[in-house]
Amino acid sequence: MVLISQVLGALFGLLAIAFGAFGAHALKKSLDTDQLKSFETGVKYQMYHAILLLVLSFNLNLDTSLEKYMVYCFIFGTLLFSFSIYVLVIGKSKGRSMKFLGPITPLGGLLLVVGWGLLLYSFIHNFI
């Protein structure tokens, strides 16, 4: 689990930089302000969780069920949240309706919230 977290953390970070540059340069001309802000939100959340995965993987063994569920929430939450935003925004800029992906974004966000909740629980549980 540690290696998976490190690899995916590094990959998410790499892609966040690439997508951020893509959004700032290639998409800037084809997106309106709200679309660009949405795209940037996806990039920011992806980078935050890339860093978090790396920090967790270097500080925890990630061998308990709680730690594994936490990491899965961050991985799948990032994929569903950020990548659905990318597809929705790019699709809209190309005139394609991707409304079927609309419910995916909040599901990803919910997984991220659950992951943070599990992290908080682990801190409280270890403190008590």
C-alpha cells in the first residue's frame, strides 16, 4: 500500500502540473472564466491530494484497515472529483454535453471528505 500511495501521489502530482499548464495555456483561449476556475479547482484538489498521499505514505505504514480505507478514499476521490471536472469542462468547451458525469464529481468530493474524516478519526483514536 505504501508503494501504491507513493506512485499514485507522484503521478497525481505530475499530472496536476501538466494539467495546470494545459489549462493555463492551451485552454485559456477556449474556456470562459467560470470553466477555467472549475478546471483550476480540479488541478488544485488533485495536487493537494497528491501531496497528502506522499506525506501519508512516508509517515504511516498503511497496513491497518483504517489506513487502507483512508488511502483508497483519497485515490478514488481524486480520480472521480478532479478527472470528472476535467472531462466536464473540456467537453463543454468543445460543445459536448457530458451531463452524465455531473453526479460523479460530488461522489468524488464525498470520498475525499470521508478520507479526511478517517484521517481525523485516526488521530483522535491514537490520541485517546
